[in-house]
Amino acid sequence: MTAANGADGAGAANGADGTRSLLTLTDVVKHFPVRQSVVQRGSAAVRAVDGVSLSVTEGETLGIVGETGCGKSTLARCASRLYPLTSGRIDFDGQDITGLSRRQLRAVRRNVQMVFQDPFSSLNPRRRVGSIIADPLVIHGTVPRAELRARVQELMELVGLNPEHYNRFPADFSGGQRQRIGIARALGLQPKLLICDEPVSALDVSIQAQIINLLADLQDELGLTYVFIAHDLSVVEHVSDRVAVMYLGKVVEIAAAERLYAAPRHPYTAALLSAAWIPDPDQATAREQIVLSGEVPSPVDPPSGCRFHTRCPWAQPRCAAEEPPLLPAPDAGSHLTACHFPLAAGQTVPPTRSTL
Amino acid sequence: MTAAPAASELALDVRDLHVSFPTPDGVVRAVRGASFQVEPGSTLAIVGESGSGKSVCAQTLLGLHAGADVTGQALFGGRDLLAMSEDALRKVRGAEISMIFQDPLTSLHPLHRVGWQITEAIGAHQPVTRREARTRAIELLDMVGIPRPASRVDDYPHQFSGGMRQRAMIAMALALRPSLIIADEPTTALDATVQAQILQLLQQIQHDHGTALLMITHDLAVVAGLADTVLVMYAGRPVEIGDRRTVYRTPHHPYTRGLLGSVPGAGGSIKKRLVPIPGQPPSLIQLPAGCPFHPRCPFAFDRCETEEPSLRPVAGAGGHVSACWLPAESARAAQPLDAEGSHP
Amino acid sequence: MTTTMPIGGAATEVVVAQVIEARSPWQLAWRRIRRDRVALISACYIGLVVLLAIFAPVIAHIVGHGPDTQYLQTGLTPQGLPRPPSGTFIFGTDDLGRDVFVRTIYGARISLLVGAASSLSAVTVGVAIGLLAGYFGGIVDIVLARLVDVVLSLPFLLAAIALEVVVGPSLLVSIFVIAFFSWAAVARIVRGQTLSLRETEFVEAARSLGASDLRIMVIDVLPNLAAPVIVYTTLLIPSAIVFEATLSFLGLGVVPPTPSWGNMLSESLGFYQVAWWFIVFPGVALLTTTVAFNLLGDAVRDALDPRGDRLLAAIRKRR
């Protein structure tokens, strides 16, 4: 996994030093209307993604973390054009794919594939596994019928499944194996970009590790680019080159993985990191914990100004009034933070402490 | 840890618990001889993955095991929970032992107000008036950190967010000041920041009321911060028991080591390649002969294939036991972690 | 393979991780139904009725009586009343001296034929419309759903009578009428199922692969509809049979002298005081066949949807 210093902001198809940006999102907005009735005036909307700009460099792994309601799953589906955008722009491999028709999108789909979260519901229980994996090949007609089975078995071996089992049903496989089936299905068309929406969250710890290693190996072997969405911070840190943190539909911080975890600048990132219990007994109890008050506000009615200000221990009056833009850190142009008062390095203890 | 305390001092003393279910495919032996103790005011964490039997263990203690064959003893305050009648168990449930489940949306009744559910729980065990119970319910909601408890007490579960529902469950669990709380994956369904709040709450409750906590979880990170004693379960049996620091820093059983190696960051640098346990957990109907872990164990030798090891003491910290044929000293030899998380 | 066992209040999954034997969902269902004694008895009975219906002419030949032939000499008493069951006339005769036994068996033909044909057509139309409405939503759904509502709110008997008066009663019209009033309920069920299937992750995955709508409907959604559709079809047949009997009873079904259980019952009304066999045998035939189909339908539903009966078993054991 190569470290990427390419374009982090919006728009540019090529980074400052020439590394190629494979996927670029510019001000992507996705709202879901809530109950449009003839009687009700105006339309309330779930503002799932509310202006996200980022880009993914070829060959890297971009991790996206956030909690429930932050919009990361919606963003994934927007990026793969499963959902039409409310507004904004998506560029893939230099081509604007925002407004493409379904037929035009088919060609794009060969290069962008998704791996889904739930190994139990992302596979049709009434279809045989071989048929499921062959689906993309049949739809796009890339493999002649006579060679289908061979190709499917090839893919099964690639992901660590027994190729003899291609006539079985998903119910005959364990969770980890089903996830492998999902990955095999996604790889059938030899895509360039794989968007993984919580690919290991539903798996046991030991199986998670197997799948994480599989994804890493496949990336090396096939030269894939990943967008890796998860809520488990240690997993994201492990797999990613760069990480974006989302809160209530917006990206609040984006930086190289090591930098983000060592010296977060956004208060939410700091809280999230401190809330993640570390599997080391001494560090776990010795560490100061930033425990946030309250719950995540509803995406239908997000707070004014900086969306995090209602729960932020460092909030000031300006935060409620003005929404902070994503700005680079003074010492690292690729580390962007959306905060009026970003944290200094090492500043992790908020003014009001909660300790035990 | 010194010599095992006398039985009457323990909050819970489980001896040789066996739970199995008949199914069309064969008998599923979900729990095969589990013995453990929970000391008053302390936390025992039972860690395991799917199929380890940890949830079945917990649910059996409270009689929630319809259709299962159960043998063994679960001594609570001198009485055997497994031998009690349904009526006697009902008196114990809620009052002396409470349970917190994973998904509060399905364990709270969706059609009754939250306050009503708490008052019902209180009223089932104590002769209190409606008003007294309601006051207590509001007190409890306040204690667990629900804002504006006097008005929220009349809300329905769906009007609470996930974290608040879990708090309400905890409030219900606390209503009668139990001496033991059994928490079955209490934070798995919650976001990280909310999880932190709930765990902090549980710690505070323990601190304030001296309640013992039996926590079932698969999350090693949660255990690292919360548990006093850790019990690792695999294929229906405990395979390692020890205090928290010992198990994390000098694990003996290869499964425990494998688990720790599967978590990013647990074995050193976060970017270091994970060393997962190969293969999958065994079927509880057709267990391998000998040690159930041997097909996946990098250290297995011939004895492992024929004889299943019992829990044997491990050299080092007292009370550390492991169900493994490897020599007792091998825990020290196998790469203990020092404070910075790197190898010495 | 995973096995789910309900434990206590929350159904917790005890995961049995190893692959024991590869079995398709259909094989599992078949296994379940094979163990259900009631289902087997009902199936055997229906099989018997079907065989009798198929070989009706053969049986008539063996017995020596035709279904429409009036045996005025041997079939009626000297007073001109129907004869009771005897060696020659196993179920007795009717008011015109016809063999009730042979007529009952021929009546089975009509019932089964109409029952099967109308159910299958109703299900075909219902699935197609329900699938389209549920999958596409929007204006398609609005139009089709309203159509379903209209058909469901038509008073079937009145409409059936009106239609048959205009067109004239016959076998084909009976099938059409029954199918016309049955498809809407199927469409509604299928629409509901399709709505929820549309939101599943595997349908989302198919879309992300670039599959066309038609492909998704046929390959991904339809197989998952098979189970409820089969159950509904099996339960639709007995109601179609009763529907047909009702129509024949009112003189709107098959044209006499062709025997149908419905018109036999109608003809027997005037004679039940003197000829109990005339009303009992066709009535019992209708009753038992309908009950057998209903029981079989329940068993099929239990076999295809095991969660229901596991819960029941758990509740029973707890007591």
C-alpha cells in the first residue's frame, strides 16, 4: 500500500505531483425527502450527505470512518452511482459520471464495484453460489458461456474458497466464506476501484483478520484501489493510507492514517479515538477519555454552523454561527480539518474533563 | 489473587455447566463443562466468538433456555439457580440478578411506555404503590444519565435513541439493586462514542453499588478496559481464565494468542500484518477428537489429537489457568507485550 | 450450514459453522413435509381423487353406468323415487335414475379442472402484476394498485351472475370468472413481498453490477417469491373449488346434464328428505377434498417457512 500525497481537495484529476486521482467527489449532496404529502408545505429531507469533496488516488486505500447517521454508507452508494445525486459531481478515471444514463453507466460499473456489509443478506439465498459469482460476467457478456464455470472457479480459488462448492447455496457457507463469495463476485469484471462498505463488521474477530489479509493480498496482486468504510477505528487505521472522518453528512477531517491517529486536529476525531477502547489493559485504563455528552443529532435537522458544536467540549459562539471550511493544517498541506479552533498537537484534555 | 474464596463469599459460582440442544441434525453441545466464579463487586468477562457458547451460558443461568438439556450447578447466595422452580427463578430475576441484552429495541416492549415497564418490574417484586414506583423510576432514569427524566419516563422505546434505550435497560436492571448484573453484549449494537458512555456508566454503577458484573462480549477492547477477570471460551468450554493483565500480556492458550493477533494493534504496530487463526470454528455437533482447537492450532502435537485438556495452572500469576497441553511455562516464552506494545 | 435455535425470549442463534451436507432450500422443505403425517394423508387423499377423476370413464365402464344415462327402470323405485345405495348403485341414484357414484366421480373432474386452471391463471396474472407494481413503484404502482383495489371491491357473486347472464354459463366462463376474482389477492401479496425484496442487499448488489430491471425481477426477485406463491396457490385451489360449486349450485357453472358437485347439491335439495344419499355423497366429496387441500396448503406453508413452527415448538416445550 503506497502512501499517497495526491489531490485531497476537490476537482483536480491529477494531483500536484502527478499521481492519478481515480475517483473525485466534488460537493456531493444527497438528500432523501421525508414524507412528501400534498398537504404538507415544504419538504423535510434527511440530509444524509451534505457537501462532501474528496478524491481517491489510484492504488491507495482511503478509509472513511464515522458513526451511525454520518452518511458514509450513503456516500459509498453515491460514489458507485447506485443512488442519483441531489447535487454535486463525480469523476471517475477522468470521466464525469454524474449524469450518465443507466446504459452509459454499465461501462463504468465494470470498473467500480462494491463489497457489502452483511454476508447474510448480500447474497440471494435462492441462487447457487456459482451463479451469483458469474452474475457480473453474464450481465456484461465478458466471458463466453462455455468458459463461465472455469472463470468462476478461478475466482473462488482466488478468494480462498473451495472451487468444488460452486453449486452450493449461500446457506451452506459460514459468514466469512460468504463475504469471500461477495468479494469474488465483485472481482469478476476486474474492476479498478472497490468500494467496501463495512466488509468485516459483521464477522467474528478471527475471521475479520482473514478477510482483511485477503483484501490486502488482492490489492497487491491485482493493483486495486480501495475505499474502505468502517466504524472500527483500529481496523480502518490498519488498512488505510489516508482516512476521512465523517460526521452528520460532512467530512470533518482527512489526513494520512498515521498522522490522523497520532495527532488529530478535529475535536470529534479526538473524541472518537479516545472512545475506541484499545486492546491493551494498561493503556485502556490509564488513558483520559473524552466522553461526549448527548447523542448524534438527527440528519433531518442538523445543528447550525459547525454541526458538531452541540456536543463539542471546546465549542465557542463562533461555532454555532459559522460553518467551518475544510482547511489544510499549517504544517501539512494534505491534512485537512473543518474546525474553527483545531486542536494543537497533544491537546487531548478538554476544558471539562470526565474521568473515573 | 489468593486462594479461591469460600463459596459463600462469591456472587456467583458456576460448576461444571453443560447445556445441549437436540436438533434434527444431531445434538448441539453448546456448553461442555464450564466452571467459573464471580466475586462480589468485580467484573468477569466471558470472551468468545460465535458458537463459543458464551451467550447460552449466560441465558441458562436465568432459566432462558427453552428446550435445552442442562446439568451442573449455578450457586447464587447458596441456592442453585439451575435447580430452582420457575416461580423461584422469577423472584430472583430482576431483583437479585438482572440481565442486560444486546439490542434494547427488541428487549424493551415496544408498546409500553418505558416508565411503565420499570414500574412493572419494581411492582412485581416489591409491594410499592404506583406513585412510589414511578418516583423510583424517575430516579433511576436520572441515575443512568437520561436528561429530563420526569418527562422521558412517559415515552415509548422508539422515541429513545439507541444509547438511551440501553441506559433505560440498565435502569430497569438496577431497579431492585441486584447484586449481580449479567450483560450480554451490551454495547455491540452501539456507536463507539455511545459505547464509551455506557461502559463508563457500568463502571460507575459498580463503583457506587458494589454490583458484580458478568459481561459477555466478543470485543477484546471492551474487555481490556473493564474486566477484572477474563475467561476465554471456545467450542463450549473455557480455554483460559486469568486476570486481565495476565491474559492480555502473557496469554498461554494458542486460541487466546490467535485472538489477540487478529486484532489490529494488539500485537504491536497497528500496521503490522495480522496473524489470523486459520480455518473456522468447529461444528458443535461434530467436535474434533481431543482438543477442539487442534485442527487450527499451530502448536498442536499428537497428544492434542486424542485427549481434551482440562484447565491446568500456568506458571506465573496465581489463578491463571489454561486448557492446553503446552507446558505451563510457555506463556512467558511466547512474546509477552511490554507497555509500549512492542516485543522485548 | 447454520441452525437457528430459539432460546428464551430473544431468538439467539447458535451457529453450527461446519458444512454438514449441501442441501438446497427445496430439499430442506421436502424433508420437512415428508415428516408431516397430516400432509402425507392429505396428499394421498388428493392423489386418490385425482386418479379417480382421470380414470372416471374407465370406472364408469367397470361399473357399467354412464354419468348422464338415466336408468329409469333399474334406477328408480316403482314410485319413481331415487333408489338407495345398493350393489348395483354404490351411492344410490338421483331423481332421474342416474348413478350418483359415477356422477360424483365425474364431478371431481370438473372441480379439479376448474380449481387448477383458475388458480394457475389467477396466480400467473397476479404474480406478474404484483411484481411489476412492487418493483417499479411510482406511477406504475399507483395505477396497478388501484386496479387491484377495484377488482377486490367488486361483489363477486353479483358480477359473476351478471357476466354469466350476458355470456351464458359454461366451463370456460366459470374458469375465467373465478380467475378474475382471485388474481387480485395474489397481486396484493406479491406486491408486498416485492416491496421488501426490492430493498434487500442482494438486489442492491445486482443493481451495482449493472443488471437490467427485467433480469433482477426474474432472476433475483422471482425465486424468492416462489415460496409464498406456492403456498398461496395451494390454498387458492380449495377456494376455487368451492367457488365453482357455488356457481354450479346457482346454475351458473357447467351446463347440465354434466355433473358437478355444486349442481348435484342443488338438484338434491328437493329430495333430501327421501334420498339422503343424493345430498350426502357429493357434499362429503366436496368437503373432504376442500379440507385436504387446505391441510396440505398449511403443511406446505410450514415446510417452506420453518421459523413459524420452531417458535411454536419452543413455546410448547416451555410449558
